[in-house]
Amino acid sequence: MLDISEVGTFADYFVICSGESQRQINAIIREVDKVLGQAGVDIHHREGKAETGWVLLDYTDVIVQVFDLGAREYYGLEQLWSKAKPVIRIQ
């Protein structure tokens, strides 16, 4: 999770994660939707599909990006947003 509030104006946080298969990516997406929905947080926009290796879930202040391993490496968002403050990193 990156705090992008000081380097971007469109959101406060990026959550960047990856799954090793389409099934894992879909499971991550379902769980994020479920937990945030239970907390009363509605999704603003969704883009991409697990089949393409990338899904974006926009909750306005928090943007969740779920990649397959190849797409995550290719897009390199951690490097692109290297000036953002890391909040937590789980490997």
C-alpha cells in the first residue's frame, strides 16, 4: 500500500497486489468487494479483467490494482510511484 496523497491528486492510497492465476485474481477482487461493501464503501469504477492480467478497483480515495505476476512486473507501479510513501508491504 502506497500513500500517494502528496504526489497525486486523484486518490490517497494505492493498494498494489498480485495473484498467480486468474482464479486467485478473481478471489482477491471478490474479497476486497465483500469486505469494503460490508464496511459501507461503494466502488466508484472498475476496469480490466483477470483474463488480461490486470484489474483496477476504484473506491475514490483508495485504488486497488490486482495484477498477474507478469503484468505487475511490466507496469512497475512501485517504481513509477517511488516518491509515494509506503504504508505497508507484505510479501
